[in-house]
Amino acid sequence: WVSGVIHLPVGQRIMTCSEDGSLRMWNLRSGEQIGKDWRDGENEVNAIALSPDGKQVVSGSGDGAVKLWDIDTGKTGKLVANLKGHRQQVNCLAWTADGTTLISGSEDESVRTWNTTTWQQINVFTGHTRTIFAIAICPSGRILASASWDKTARLWNLENGQPIASPLHHANDVNCAITLSPDGKQVVSGSDDGAVKLWDIDTGKVVTKWTGHTTRVTSVLWNRDGGRVLSGSWDGTVRVWDVESGEIIIAINTGLLGHTRGVKCLAWTADGTTLISGSFDKSIRTWNTTTWQQIDVFTGHTSSVQGIAISPSGRILASASWDKTARLWNIENGQPIASPLQHANNVDCVSFSTDGKLLATGCWDHNAYTWDI
């Protein structure tokens, strides 16, 4: 399957990575592959990340290697460096905003930092005792957050590799549910135990523990001004939490009940007036963020909704489903736009181009597709 996708500079190309061991570049307008597969060995590629200047791509492999590719050296790419240090699969990658440091997280329980001038390893952050699945960097570039199956999230000083305060403990695994606040001062993590925790980055202390979800939290999200946190769970609910008061928003004390199975994906409209949720119950629901009442239910998918994306104009919603389709919806009236976009296998993710004219989809048939909207 396709395990990662990034938009390349100028907006007319994307790159995908796959468990088949390849990286591929695609023309967004024609949908054709540009050049040949980029390969270095046969190990699956689990993660990719674009450098801040848009000139290089790093990939993380099943054998623990982190590989650097030069984008501008031709259609087949040039392997610039093979960074060895991890002993097991690399699951996540991130660049600092200034491009001077690359960070990688792995199943070998370590986070590693790399100097992007010399491509030498700077530091190894150790402390996690199980697989690391997600990393996030605060806007200042000083602090890194990591999430692990060892039931903790951890904060690290990127300059010296030292932990900041104690591990952020949950009662169960922390998967991909971790996100930093817009001002970089707080971090939110969600766990398989159903808890959502708000942490102060400077002290590493819990500011608020939000309970209410009855099973795994699969996604957490800040709104644009950092005043609210949104969480989605396998218990079929979406919950919105007030950051300043630490309380559940009063209108939804028991969550946004409506979905009958787990909530997989969430999105806010740009103006913050509408929340959209997609679920394993095959439905998409919209919610008024003033009254927290349900506005509409978008039905048509015949299997779980795995991903959603809002167009830059804010008028169109795209959804990806395991029913082997992606669909387009009019957000105002909940009606489908044209026919479903048929695929040969399950569809996991959707993304609009910056101008909103193209849609990219990722499919279990090992391909990424582009569609003229």
C-alpha cells in the first residue's frame, strides 16, 4: 500500500512511498508517473518528509535506514546519503523549520537527530521502551514530542537530547494522537485508554485530563486560535474541550453522539463554524460549533470513512473510504457532487492541491491517483 504522500514545490507534482520499496514522482495534471521508481534496496518505505527548502526528500525504511534524495537531479532522483543508526523500521520523520536538523523515530524505541550539513548523527534520544509511532516539533524548533506504544508521550530538548521533565503517562498506548498547540506552549495527547491529556511543555505537567471517551482516541486537533481541542475516538463520539477552562464545552457533555461506531477522521472549516467527522459507521456528519448540534449527515459510502479533506474554497468536502471510492460533497447542503471516484481497492486518504483544482487519493492497490475537480 501507499504509506506516505507529499506535495513537491510548484504544486504540480507529488511523491509517494510504498511498502513495495519505491518512491515515485507523479505529474498532478496528467496523472502520469515522472521517470522511473526511486529505489535503493527492496525494504518497504514507511515514511517520507520534504525539506523546508523543497530540494530534498528523506525516506524511512523497514531496515532502519534513513535515506536522503535530491529532487532536482533528474527524473529518477539521486541518493545523496544513507543514514544508518536505527536497528529497526523507521516510522516517522520530521525536519526542523530552519532545515538544519532531521529527526527520525523508529520501532527500535529511539529518536535520532541528524545534522543536515554533514549528515552525521547528532544525538540519540532514548527512554521509550516500545515502538515510536509519531513525532511533532513545536513552532520554535526547540522541543520535540514523541508518542509510543509504551503508554507514554515524551518531550525532548532538541539542542541537547535531554528529556524535559518526566514522561507523559497514559494508561494505554499512545499511537498517532499527538499535536502541539499553535503557540508551541502546550501539547495534547490521546491514548488507547480513552483519555485526552493537555500538557504544559515547559514543565511537562498535566494541565488537564479530559475523560469521557470509552475507548481508543485516534485523533486530536487544535482549532486555529488554540482555544479548543477536538478529539475523535473508536467509541463513535467526537468531543470538543475548552482549553482555558479545562472543561468540556457545556453543550456536549456526552460528546457529539450521532455516529454509531468509531470516529476515524476530523476537520474544521477555515472559519471555525463547522466541524466535520468521518466514521467507521460509513457516514460523514457536520456540526454547528456554536450550538454543537448536528447539521447534516452525508450518506453514500458503503464502508468506513478513512479520510476527509476540505477544499481551499471551503465549499467542497472530499472523503476516502474502504468501499473503494472517494467522493465529493457540497458542504452547504450535504449532497454528492458527480459520481463516486472508483478505485480498484480501499482508499485511505485524500488531499486537495493548493489551488483546489485537483484531488489526490491514496489506494491499497499501491497507487496514488489525481483527479480533475
